[in-house]
Amino acid sequence: MGLTARDQQLVAAIQGGLPLVSRPFAEIGARIGLSENETIERIQALLADGTIKRLGVVVRHHELGYRANAMTVWNIPDDQVDELGRRIGGVNFVTLCYRRPRHLPDWPYNLFSMIHGQNRAAVLHNIEHLIERCGLKAIQHEVLFSRQRFKQCGAHYIDAPPHQPVVARMHSPSEGQA
């Protein structure tokens, strides 16, 4: 089923991010002729039917004082990766944790976790804490610090003019994170 004209307006209104106001869905709804509840219900329906894959937040870490970030890649036995992935992802300083296929023989890593910190030493300290806390001492891993900062943005489904500053953006599952 295709999007209705109203749904197209809604997707266009939220894909650039939510307005920085106390009730963003009320404001978005007012722009396109929906109530706050109708706006929320339509977004939930679009998420449920897969039109919108994910609604998430893009945190601009650098502006918050986090100047270092590293993707730690792990070579976890396949029979342990789900459990260890949940444990790693549940640690409060891990901002991203996901499984990816190995590319043998050159790339044996199958779990990726992003850790941000105010500096490299803080990130490395957190990784050591993670290894201790999750029992990862025997797990092969590498720490890959970012050298370049890329603009973070979400998926764009509909051409629309940008609007005011944002705190939340939609992401497609295939987007890389830096």
C-alpha cells in the first residue's frame, strides 16, 4: 500500500528531526493538520507496517564534550555472541552494539560496540572495564578510534525542505555509524 498524502506530509515533517519544543508531535501535527495524538498514532502505524524502519536519536557527542570515540570489534564464538552482545550493549557507556558477519580470513570480528569518551584515555579505561565486567579477557578484539568526524543524519524518504534544529532523526538499518 502506498503512503497517503497526509502520511507523506508526516514523513517529510519528521525525517529532518523533531523540533526542539516540549511537545514536538503537537507542533508537527499542527503543521500538517493533525492532533498530537493522531500524529503519534500515525507514526506508530508507519513503524508497525515497516514504512519507517526505526525512529531514533542522533546525539552530537562532540558538542557534549565527548571528543574521542572508538569502535571496539570482537571475535566472539557464534554460540556466545547473542548473550555477550546483550551484556555489552547493556553497559551504560556503550552507545551502540550490533552483530555483523565475519569476512574471513581477513576480518574475524562479528560484534561491534561503540564507546564515546571525553578523551582516548577515558575510552580505553571504559573498554578495560567492559572486558572485566563482561568476562571478555579471552576474546580477541581491536579498538578502532575514529580519526574523522562525519555528519550524522538519518534516512530521508521524501524530498522536503529542512526546518528548525533537531534532537531526533530517523535512521535506516543500513546506515553506518561514526
